[in-house]
Amino acid sequence: MGFLLFTTAGIAVLLYRHYWANSFLKKVLGRLGSCFTTLGLLGLFWLALRQERVVFLGWRFWLLAWLILAAIWLLKIIRYGVYRVPQIKQEHQMRMNREKYLV
């Protein structure tokens, strides 16, 4: 059930990001939607393998690997949204100020 929620949340975020005018927020929402969709589909695939009792691929170890992957991916997205986006905005503003005098 949780993996299905991840997948639907990811698809909803990917569709919802088109309504934002801010291009930086669109990029963050795109990354977040891709993360949720991919993690949800991987989780559903693991759940199907576990249900079919595939020995090696149905181990609980893969759930732990999935959780570690999810944590790392979400931390990268948060770091991008909190640290990198303000830097990009500042660089964009500086470039616009410089081009104002060149044109």
C-alpha cells in the first residue's frame, strides 16, 4: 500500500509542477516527483518478487537497500532545494544586472 502511495504521489507531483511559474520550484518538484515515482515502482517490483517468493530478489535486505536509497535521494533533493537553488537565483540575478547594462 505504501509503495502505491509513493507512485501516485510522484505522478501527482510531476503533473502539479506544471502549474508553477517559478522555474526553480519546477526543477525541485520534478526531482521530487521522479524520486517518488521511481521509489514507488521499485517498491512495487520488490513486493511482487516477494509475493512470488523469488529467493534472492525477495530478501528483506532489498527493503533496507530501498530505504537507504530513498534517504540518500531525498537528502540530495533537499540539499539542492535549500542550498543550490538560492545560489542559482543569486547568479541569475547578477547575470541579469550585468546584461542590463550591456544591452
